[in-house]
Amino acid sequence: MKLFKTSLIALALATASSASADTIAITNAKVHTVTEQGVLDNATVVIEDGVISAINPDSVDADTTIDAQGKNLTPGLIGSMNQLGLVEVSAVSRTRDAGEEKADITFDASAAFNPYSTVIAYSRKGGITTNVVVPYGGSKMFKGQAFVADLSGDLDSIVSTNSAVIVDLGAKSKGSRAFEIQKLRHKLEDAQKALAKAAEKAKDDKKSEKEPKRDEKIINSLLSGEKPLIAYAERATDIMALLALKKDFELDLVISGAGDALRVAEHIATAQVPVIIGTIGNLPSFDALHSSLESAAKLIDAGVNVIFAQSGDTHNLYQLRFDAGVAVANGVSKDNALAAVTANVADVFNINAGRIAVGKKADLVLWSDDPFELSTKVEKMWIDGVEKSTTSRHDALRERYTAESELPRAYTK
Amino acid sequence: MQKFIPSLLVAAVSVALTGCLQSDKQDEKVEINKNPYPSTYQSLPSTNTLIRHATVLTGTGERIDNADVLMIDGKISQVGVGLSADGAVEVDASGKWLTPGIIDVHSHLGVYPSPSAESHSDGNEATQPNTSEVWAEHSIWPQDPGFQRARAGGITTLQILPGSANLFGGRGVTLRNVPSHTMQGMKFPEAPYGLKMACGENPKRVYGGKKVSPSTRMGNMAGYRMAWAEASEYKRAWDKYEADYAAGKNPEAPARDIELDTLKGVLEGEILIHNHCYKAEEMAMMIDLGKEFGYHSGTFHHAIEAYKIADKLAENGNCAAMWPDWWGFKMEAYDMVQENVAIVDAKANSCAVVHSDSATTIQRLNQEAGKVMYRANDNGFDIKPEHAITWITANAAKSLGIADKTGSLETGKNADVVLWNRNPFSVYAQAEQVFVDGAKVYDRFDEKYQAKSDFMLGQQ
């Protein structure tokens, strides 16, 4: 029996990326739309050409029908702020592509994204279908730009690039935090002046101006609000400084980390700045003395738009749903927790997923039970309407070492 | 390296010169104080308590529904259905679950405390590959707020270990998780010391990077073997001194060596090995290393590949302390399987432990064990909560050499108890009340029982 199971896994690994253009209907599901529709019981979701084409249609005529038996169907979870696809083994330098000493605001690491990384198949076990990847960058304040990738494991995994600018602010082991906030403000001011001057000049002599440099263009896209600025910052004073920048330059600002956000929750809510937080970080630092497990609930109650990101090593990304569960245990509603790992992320990074609605990418997960519970597992998942396996190398290792064989383990494949 | 040899020579010469006097008079015997920093732990004020109508996981593999647990004078007095006790405070635990206090065999609280600061980074004496002379207890900052966080997660006992930079990192110490402003005030009375050893990547990276040995895994093994060879000589010298003295002679004591004292303690079975070791082939060699020098190879920590040698671990009586799912951060953590703990556990006479090595996950060790149970059950195992709880209670106590004192709800054991709001293997589980030696040390709903470290006091 064990040998049979092993070969099934081999098969699953081999066919993990088989494409399908057929229509699929998932019937009798408890559908968590993460829209105003809320939760729909006994609902049907139809997938066609990789997108959700209908919800509860009058009649269903699909090539494949899957009876969900009343189980939970949610949008695929969206991870963020990690290095998925850019790191295979963190301590093996030749498998790391997220850092680059010379990286600046133009750094786009998406060309290094490896869809065959074992971390991707493993992360699918956590119901993750899409991920916002951020580079480490180098020693400069700007770490480069985020990109969005799906977890299909296919060569065309990249969904969008240059999705947001990453800037690292706050506590410094050398120097003063004030310097970089000042530098950021100066950069924005200078760019704003240059744009005004260029516009003036263009009006006067109608001659085409010389094209701005790459980094200048990116700063300009921040000023125009085309591109979000994700700022790592923890302390309330840093957050307030960022809110002031947002106001002065009309930035599309997102704050990541935000351990001390609770002190200034009303300001963040008023400014409508989303925050990306870990839900399990509750140990004091000098920048975030009072972070607690209840922070997520209190921020949401204060009206802040919250995204949950798994903190720590990228390999732990699959635990995102458990972190959402911890937030629920500490006061966040289940609906808000689900939004914090789906729709809220999609909104900030302009991803056409994260909700179960007609026209959205068919990134869906059917769960054996409550998506956040430890006992629950992914029963089925689809990325762009294609069913994906959650089997990974880890399962193959388990099967090898639990199989009965007279030969050395190496012969069990 | 052979530091004690000169004094042995001196001793030999002095015995030769004064041989004729040996029967006349013995000098005072040189005794080594093995407990120079003794525990001053006192249990907190307690009342006799009867917790009623709980779902009880005893830590001995048993589950008793609608059960009562009686704690008298700091000990477990009775566990059963329909108990009563005159004068005991009664706690209605209907709908709640009750387990032994949770034990983490691998923590760096106090030695790598929060807030993370250079001044408090005291967990790795990474200055030479053998620092058996250092003791983690001498680094502990008892004001680490992490101790309070862990207590809110049901941790009643924990071993604080030095880091894994060195082949021999130094002694670990087992603590009661009670607030105290001294290390001694937390020290678990009569718990044996641990000796932290480390296999694999860390020592060879730290010292290889400094262009000193070890820079390879074979260098690691050579480093252990040279140290144990020296320790064997040291022990022999002391044994001879003891024997000669007992025979009425007047021998000169060997020169004291603090580093070798620790290794000698291991050879004498008084100090337990706690070995950071990920890989199957390395654990197999560490088992043989123990046999080569006559000590037990103890508990393997992290043990990512323990599942590959589960039979060997069980046969040799090694505990393996593991994470449910950490992996990939380095090469030796690449071959993780989520069922590692369950595969190790499935063997007869095994000792599977779930550990944290983290100030964050120590707060939810129950859930860490739960993840293992559910993933294993998804894949052909049939593990019940009453069994999974042993990975963070009884087996952990066995690993630390304190199974006679804590780790299960058996009559006469320390009343270390956690009352949970629900099945502790749920993501929504929270510890509501925590007892150490029968004294309430934490109550989720009563600020009186929520301690605060000096560091947090008065912070704006």
C-alpha cells in the first residue's frame, strides 16, 4: 500500500502543472466571497478560462463538477513581504537572489524568480495561491521593487512587476533614523521641483525635455500615486513622519511592520494607510514596546486596513493561515482575518484576485474545514482555474522513510 | 590542552618525596562543589485547589473526560471523576481542557532576551570551539519579558541552553517559569545540568570563518574526540585521587579545570547531553561517539532528519526534540518532513519531543505539537491528543531528567498544571490559568496574576 501511495505522489508531482481550458463548477460549497455578498451557503462557483465566470448561475453546464459537500471555499491566500522564489536554502548563497549590495530603487528581482523552488509547492499546502515578493536589496534606503507571482510552479508565474517601491526606515544600528526620513523627504521634494520645472519649461518652449533617468521615473510614479510606497517602520514617531510625507506628497503609502501602530491607530485610519503586520510578534523591541497579540484586533477596530504577512523565514509562508487563526483567537473576526490574507492584499497591490466574484482570477481553495484551524488541510486548490497539487518533496521523503523495503531507502522512489 | 598534566606530575613527585609520611596524616580532602549557585526557588503562595469537570490529558497517555484534579500542598493529590476536598478552592472547568504544565527543552529566553540588544546578547561564547566551562545560567537576564509571554502560553518549565556556535557550547540550566529577579530564584531544584553540543554547519562555519579548527564536519568530530579524550584523562586523575585518599594515602588533588569539570560530569552521568544535530548521518556518529567515550548521547535537538534513523534513536534511548515544520533556512534543515515527530514517536521506547528554540513559538508549543498530530493523521497515523501532549510534557521531562518531578498529572508529582479554554491543539486555544507547584502563576482574566518584568514597568 505504501509503495502504491509513493507512486501516486510521483504522479502528482509530474502532473502538477497540467493545464485545462474546460469549465469547472464547484457546487454545494460554503463560499467565502470576501465581498459585500459575505458567505454563501450551498453555493456554486463556475470557472471558465481561468476566471470566475459565474456564482450561483441558474443552471450549471460544466465539463467538470466538483461537489464541495458543504465545505469552505475561499479565495486563494495571498502572501506578502517574503522572498518566495528568490531563495531555496537561506544559508546557501548561490540559491539566494533577493539581496544585491548595489541595489537601488530600480532593483527588480523578478528575473530571478524560480518557479521550481521547493518552497513554492510546499507553500501551496497553506492554501497560498499568489505572493507579493520583496527583495532585500542592499545597504541603500530603497531596497528595490516588489513583484507579484502566483504559486502555479509554471514559468509564467509572474503576475506583475515593479508593483511597489520598498523603503527601509526606522531603527538603525549605525547612524540616526532621522537622516533617512529627511533624505526621503528631500528626494520627493527635489523630484517634485524638477517635475514642476520641466512642466514650466515644456510650456515655454514646447521642446521635448530630456527623458528622466530610471530612478527619477520611479520617484515620479510615487508622486503621481501610480505606485505604492511600502515603508518598513515600527515606532509611532516613524509612522507619523511617514503619514506627514503621505499628506505632503499625496503618496500611496503602505506601512509594513508597524509594531507600534496602536499608539497612532486613529491617525493611520484617518490617513487611510494600510498596514502590513505579523500577528504573532508580541515581544518588545525599543521601537515597539507594546506590541501584543491583540494589536491586530485593536487596529482593525480603530478602522485601519490591515494585511497579515507571515513573519520570519520565507519557508514558513505556508503558516500564514495559522497566524490568521492566532489573530482570531485574539479578537479579530474570522471574516476580517480572511480579508487580511486575501482581498486587502489584492487591493493594495492591484491583484485581480483575493475575492470570489465574477471576473476575478480563479484562485480558489477548498478546505477540509475551518481554513485557520491546525487540523484543517487544503482539499483542492486552483490557480488561474487550473487545479494544483499540494504535494511536495517533503511528502516524497516521508513516504520513502515510512515504506517497507528490503533494499536501501534510495531504491524507494 | 592537557592542562592538568603538570599538576599531576607535581602530585606524583610530591607523593614520591613524602611517601613515608602518607600513613601518618591526610591533608583535608579536596572536594568539588557541584552546586555553587544553588536554587533559591520557592513556590509562590498557594491554596489547595480542586479543578472540576475538565477534559484531562494526564501526560501518561490517558484522557479522562469530565475529570477533576486535586492539588494539595503543591503536589498532584488525585486525578479522577467526582472528587471532593474540604477546604480546597474549587474551579469549574466545564468545557475546558487541563494538561500538565508545558515544558520546553530548548529555549534561549534570558540569554537572547527581548528587546534584542547587543548588551543582552549572551547566548554564544563564540570565542573557541570548546567552551564547556561556560554556564548559560550565568548569562540569564531574569527580566526578559519573554518569560511572561511563555507563561501565558502554559510554559511552566524550560531549559535555557547556550547557542550552537561551538562544538561544546556550555551548560544549560532548567528553570521554573516563575518571575524572579535572580536566576537562582527560577532554578529548578535538583534538575540535572545539560551540556550543549552542536553538530554540523554552525561550528564549522563560525570557526572555519576564523581560519581555525573546525572548518569541516571531520574537524567537528576531531574536536569532540580530543575533548572527550582529555576529559577521560581528567576523570581518571580524579578517580585515582579519590581512590588513593579512600585507601588512606595522602595524594595531591589534580588541578581543577572548570571546562573539564563539565565533561567529567557527563562521563559520570550527572550532566545530560543536549546536542544540536540535524542530520541522520551525524546523529548516528554522535551516538557512536558517546559509546566510544562511555557516556550517553542524550537528546538530539532540531533533529530534522530524525525520521531517517527513528529505529536507531529508539534502540539507543535517545530523545529527539524537534520542530513541527521549520525548514530550509540552511542545508542541514532541507530534508524536513512534517511528520518527523510522529515517525520518531511511532517506535517502541522512543522519546519524541516538540521544542521551540524561539521566544515566539514557545508561547504556542501546544499548537506546534498539534500541527504534527494533524499532519501525521492526514498521512496514515492515528495519534490522539492524549498522546500528542506527551511530546511537550512527559517526554520533555524525561529529556531533562526531571520526569520523577513533573511532566504528568500523577499523584505526588509537582502540581504543574495548565487550564485551557478548549482543546489545546486548536489554533484558538489559550491558556487561562497556569499553576507551578500548585501555585497560580498566571490567570488570563485576573491582572493580579499577570506578572510584568522590570523592563516593562513604567514604560510609556
